[in-house]
Amino acid sequence: MLEADGGQSAALIHIPGMKSRSDALKTANIKWLVMLAVFDAAVVLFFVAPELVSASTMAILRASSTAVLPVAVLLLTGALSHDAKARLVNWRIANPLPGGRVFSEYAPADARIDIKALTKNVGALPTDPGEQNAKWYKLHRLVGTDPAVAQAHKLYLMYRDIAGMSLLLIPLVPAALWYAGAPLASRWIAGGLFAVQYVVCAISARHSGTRFVCNVLAVHSTTRVKTNPVQR
């Protein structure tokens, strides 16, 4: 349950499983990933390889946006593990998850978070990256349904998946254009477009991830959160 600093109880909160919550957020993001895939395909066809465009090709593209592309997007984003995607957006090999630096780096720099109040509400704050992420994860389980936390989580997953998808497309699209007979300049332009898209989305994912982990601590710094002992 939620308790204010004075110890007064509020209503019990439901704490769904982390896996189902993340899956729901990813499902909600699929339409944006598909829309981006359609846009990317249109850019490649119209601006990179106009000689490949035909009425039948565009008709297939429009039809695939509702049938084939969602599957293709899931395959591309599912080809990378969670840690691999975190490394791609945070550009760190060891401890790439944003929760690994939340107490030592992000929280002290966030004006919304009172470190003394946070320590009072959740206990000692670890400094080891692995311990930081583990403790943050437990805290996230308690407030994952908070609107600000859920929205930041959704944005982080969306940008992270787009970045991962974009990185995979950097070699795949030029290779497909080469196979289709597109000129060398078109292949370089396509690779460059997806490289820019990857960098922009990786930076956006990094900022969204920082906001996400800090939103969790912002809640805990103002409210003492306790689980309902009868919940599983």
C-alpha cells in the first residue's frame, strides 16, 4: 500500500507482473514501429531507388503495412536481446541498463528527487551498478502503473526498439538494393539514412531511459510505498 511520510495509509495498489506489463507496452508500440517501417520503405523507394517504384509495388507496400510488416518488425526487434538493445542505445558494454547508474548518477542530478527522503523511504542506496539495477527493479515493480512511470517506460521501449531495428537495417537495406540492381549512390544514401535514424533514436532512448528510471525514484522520494502482503 501507499503511505505518506506521516504514516497514513492510502488505497492498495495492484502490482502486475513485470513481463506482462512490458509486453503490453511493446504491443502498444507496434503501430508506431510499423508506421516507421512504412515511412522508411517509402523513403527508400521514392528517393533512393525511384527506378524500382511501380503502382503494383506501392499497392503491395500498402497491403503489407497491415499484414506483413508487423511480423517483420517483431522479427527485427526480437533478434536482439534486452541487454544487447541497451548496449546499442547507451553505448556501454558493461552494465548498460539505465538502472545501473540511477542512484549514483541520475538521481542526484534530478531536481525532483530528494535523496534524503528517498533514503528514508527505501533504505540505503547502493553504489555497485548491479546492485543499483536490482534495487531499482524492485522499486519499479511497486510503482510501474504510475502514469508518469508507465509513459516514460513506453517511450524508452519504443525508441530502444526503433534504434535496434534501424541498426539492423543499415546493412540489410543496401544489400537488398544491391540485389535489386540499384546504383551504388542509392545504396550509400540508404545506409546513411538508417545510420542517422539509429543515432537519433539511440540518443532519444537514452534520454527516455534516464527519465524512466528517475520517475520511479521521484515517486519513492515523495511517497513511502509498501506492497500488499497478500499479493503474489
